[in-house]
Amino acid sequence: MSDKDKKDADSEKKGTAKKSKKKLLIIIVAAVALLAAGGGAFVMLGTGKKTSAAALTAAAIAKPGKIVTLDALTVNLAGGHYLKFQLALRCTSVTASEAPDTNKEIDIVISEFADRNMADLSSETGRKAVKADLVKKLNTEYPNQFMDVYFTQFVMQ
């Protein structure tokens, strides 16, 4: 085989290798794009739960609304202790304009705090975790109605 034939064979191998790398790159980019599109569709359509367009719109436009202050409550904690506290609930702008009947909210709040450990509620981290759980439970019962919970009184003994 002559030098020219060897160079032609080497050039052909390099050309084939470059074409293979381009094809592989195109396939990888296409696969990533398909995965991203599929993931986006999954998120937009939900995770198997039926979400109405109105609920999506309400969640998107929820802005801070009025604050509803609950009466002071006293609950028993674990170990014979008790907690006396008062909450203010930050509603969203999608909450009904009239003052809500807070009986169900109070029931949710009491069940969240009852039998909690005093040590868990003594730290700021523990109180923040309880607040987050409480907002989540309230929004499960009343979708997109509450943004935050504020402690206006908090005494443990």
C-alpha cells in the first residue's frame, strides 16, 4: 500500500469518526430535549392529580390578603405541659371577602399542636416547622387560601 492510499484510508476513518460523533451528539441533544419536554408536560399536567384551570389561575394570582386573628387557645402538650397561644392567619387575595368561619381552622390548629413535645416547640426551628406544617394542612383543606401563620401569643408551661 502506498503512502497516498494510507492517507486516504486515514482520512476516511477520521471522516467517519467525525460523522459518528456528530450523529451521537445529535441523538444525545434530541434525547435531552425530549426528556425536558416530557418533564415539563408532567409538571404542567400534574402528578396524576386532576387540577382545574381555575385552581392553577388562583394559585398564580394569589397575593397577600387580609389577616384573620383567632382567639387564644390552650392545648395539652406531651408530658403534662400545656401551650397557650394565639394565631393570626395571613389569607391570600383569593380568600372570600367575608370573614371566614374559623371553627374548622381552629380544629386543624388544635390537632397540629396537641400532644406535641415541649422541647420541639421551644426552638425557633421547631416553631417554624410547625408553622409550615400548619399552612400546608390549612391549604390542603382550603386550597390557595392561606399564605402564612403568625404567633401573636405563645406561652408554654
